[in-house]
Amino acid sequence: MPPKNVSKKKGSKKEEAQKAGRSQTKYELQKLRAKKKLPRFLFKWLKPSRLMGSGGVMRKSQGLGRLMRWPKYVKLQRQRKVLMQRLKIPPALNIFNSACSKDFAGKLVRFAKGYSPETSKQKLNRLRANAKLQAEGKPIPSEKKCTIKFGFNHVTNLIENGRAKLVLIAHDVDPIELVLWMPALCVKKNVPFVIFKSKARLGALVNRKTAACIALVDIKPGDAHDFKQLSRKAKQTFNGRYNALKKSWGKRLLGQKTRHRIDKRKRTKKAETERRKAAIS
């Protein structure tokens, strides 16, 4: 019996020593961690940094817009812009890139605002007022208002009949073939025309989202002097320069890689020419 008790006591002492050793090692590790002598990631899972994205890469910033998955219509817009820069633009299309100046466009907008057609709400109020006058037996006013005319077919007929006095054509009509022929028709019929930025601004003048072209037909007597100045400016800028504009091709802008390749080829040719001159001399 006594040896059994002794063995039990010995076993208990070993277990106590092992437990004490484990607790001591844990304490030491915590102490070392507190002193930052051991890296934390060896013993504890760290949360990923807020400055990093998935996969440990840097987060996207506003400057890295090219890494975004843009909508398809945005991609098409940008590809079209690059394509238009790379191609040689024929004169018939290039004329739409030479729009009127910002100052002249502002004068045209301020003048045309006085000739905007009535909105649907204004028309409803006018019809109600006319109905009220008719019910009372009073005469209905039948005065003709001078307003802007818009629409492809309508403007075309006005130009062909010689009734249009000033035509504004948007530069960003899509497809451009819809108004490609209109500058030539205006020159043929001696009607002042202006290439205007943009179709949204023209649309705002006629209470629409967009308008490809608008025409001024009737002018108020009080605005005759201002309109004469605007039409003279339009004739000088576009009608008078039409022969030069229809011969000028648009300049193409090559890509960066192509420009570097051309520069390298030029440098190689120059070095070869100098080497041959040195060999001859």
C-alpha cells in the first residue's frame, strides 16, 4: 500500500509541474507580445486593414476609374470618341466640329428665348380662356405669334421655300446623316445657318428634350436690328466660309504607341543618314 501512495504523490507532482510550466509559457508569450518582441500574426488572427481591398490589393480610388466596370453605353461613347480621333474626318463631317463660339451662342439663345413656343400648360390655359370668352359671347383673339419652328421636315420645307431667315443646326445629332445635307441646302438657298452646341440646348428653346434643328421665320419689328446683326454674323462665320470648310479635312490624333513608333523610326533614319555621311567623309 505505501508504495502505491508514493507513486500517486509522485504522479501528482509531475502533473502540477507540467501545468505550472504551461501557464508559465502562456504568461511569457503574453509578456513578449506586450513588449512587441514577437509578431502578433503568429498567435492571433488580425483583421485586414481598411486601406486594403480583397486579395490584399490597394482599394480603388477616384483616380483609378479605368478599373471600374462601366456600363455599355459609356464604353461605346468613349470608344466612339477615340475612333473619331484616329480616323481622318471628311469635310462634310468636319464642318460640324467647327461650331460657333460660346459668346455668339449665348446671344442666339437670349434672342431665341423670346420666340419659344407655348408649353402644354400655357396652351391649356389659353384654350380655357378662349372657351370662357366664347361662353360669354365675346370675340376670341386671333393674333398670330412669332415662334421658333422645329422638326426635320418642317425646317427643310421652310428652307426650300425660302421662308426660313435663320437656321440653327445641332453639332451632335446621331446619326449625323439626318442633318449632313442641311448646310449645303442653306448655302444654295442663301439662308444663314449656324452649327450650334448642342441639341439639348436647342431642345430647351422649344420645350423638348432635344432638337436637331430649329428655324426662325417671323421676327418682331422691335427685334429687327438685333436679328440683322445675328444673321450677318452667321453669314460671315458659316455661309461665307463654306467653300473653305467643305475642303478642310479633320486632323486625326494618333495613339501614344503609334506616335512612339513613328518617333523611333525617325530617329533610326536620322542616325543611319549621319552614319553614311560620316563614312563618306
